[in-house]
Amino acid sequence: MYIWIIMLICNLLIPLLVIIIGFLMYKHTPKSINWVYGYRTKRSMKNMDTWKFAHDYCGRLWFKIGFILLALSIIAMLPTIGASNEQLGNITIAVTSVQLCVLIVSIFFVEKALKENFDENGRKKSSI
């Protein structure tokens, strides 16, 4: 049971970090465009409008995704109570892999939203 609790905690680290980072991204967007931290892609770094939009969109998305991943991670671990260490390790690897894939896919959604709302030069598209 001790190992199961450790593995559960490990599986909850990524969702908890995603919730915290998501909250910080949309509530406390970095004040200036930088190459050190924040949502840094070519499109998001065009200007302050794209920078703020990307952080707001990604932050809100990650905040929601974090809670979903948290719940799904707990659900995935429940059937493994009393499982062997090897099974726990395999489930932990699978859960972590899914969590990371979801985060990578979220980048495509943010980039799509940036493309829909801003032109190639970073100017806000008019909604006609």
C-alpha cells in the first residue's frame, strides 16, 4: 500500500503543476515578451497582444485540463490498489505518458486560436 500511495502522488504531480502553472499563466502573464519563461512560440511572441492572448488562452486551457487529468489519474490508479510493483510501475508510466501527450496536444489548440484571432504579422483579425 505504501508503494501505491507513492505512485499515486507521482501521478498527481503533473496535473497539480498544470493547474498551478495554468492559473499563473492567465492571472499573471509575464510583463514582457521574453525567451526565458512563459508560452514561447514564434506566433505568441509577435507582439504584446499575441503574448497576452496566448497566455490567457493556454492558462485557462491548462487550468481546466489539469483538473480533468487529476480526476482521470485518480480513477486510473484505483483499480491498482494491491497490485504488484511491476503493475504499478507500468500504470504510472502509462498515466504519465498520457498526461504529457495531452499537454503537447494543447499547444496545437493554442496555436490554432492564435492563428484564428491574429494575422501573420500579429495584428488582431477583424470580426466581420
